[in-house]
Amino acid sequence: MGRVSQAQAQENRRRVVETASRLLREQGTHLSVADLMKAAGLTHGGFYKQFASKEALIDEATAHAFAELARHHKGGLDQYAGRRDAAQRALIDTYLSAEHRDNPADGCPAAALATDMARDGGETEARRTYSQGVAAFADFLATEDQDGITRLCTMLGALVLSRATDGTPLSDEILTAARTALTSTD
């Protein structure tokens, strides 16, 4: 097989990063390079032509996931004509939904990667990106009356617990209770 063009190489890299971003949120950071490349529709051998290491890809995929989250927040503000309270309410309703609980690959990287970031520890680019993303998310959630970190902790904790208890009535109860607690002052 011949060499791929520079444009195709860039497209392949984009595809791998997007696929990794989804798989990291779904499976965690311990996914295999072979499984990732297969999911991206590429060969395992091409991985190291694109990335120096699996850790380098995790760094980039984590940044991609948080960039998606930031675009989602901006889109919410645009959709609600800059009305932050309405955008926050819509975000809370979506975040604390059965659909979000059941689809971690398309969901919040803060919730999906929390355990992996805590376990992996150390000073990695992914952990720095994760910390910055969590801080930005908390900032977006802040109101005059409620601290953004408290709101984020409530949302993230509820989502993680509802995923852990999925298939039981408690799972939906957790989502409902958190949603009610966060929106009762709206």
C-alpha cells in the first residue's frame, strides 16, 4: 500500500482523536491501541506514525472532549440568546437525564474520566487539561446564588451514582433528586 497524502494523514489523525475521545469516555484510559485503531477503521501500525505514545493520544483526546463540552456550553448560550440561566437550566436537565446516563461515550468528560484521572495521578497533560476543563465547567455553572463547584459536584456525583446503579429504581431517583435540588431556585 502506498503512502497516504498529508491531507489524508491529518484526516486519519482527526478520526483517531475523535474516536479516542468517545472511547475514553465510554471505557476509560485503559483501552488498547489495537481496539482504538480498529474502532477508527485504521490499522494498528499507523498509530505510532501519528502519536508518540498512547499517553500523547490520551492528552489530545482529553483536550478534544473538553473542547466539545465548551462548544456545547457556548451553543447553549447562543441558543438561549445569551440568557445564562436558561442555558444552565437546559444543561442541567440534559446532564441529569437517562439519555446522558446511558450514553457516556457522547457525554461529559468530567464524569467519565474522573476515576481514571484520580488513579493515574501524576503531572500529565491530560490531568492538567482535565483540571482546567472542570474549572471552566464549574465557572459556567456559577450563578449569583449558587457556587459553580457545588453545582458541578452535585451533577457529576449524581451522574456517576446513577450510572453505577443503572437498572434499579434508585438510578432514576438519583437523577431526579439532583435535578430538583439544582433547579428548585430557578
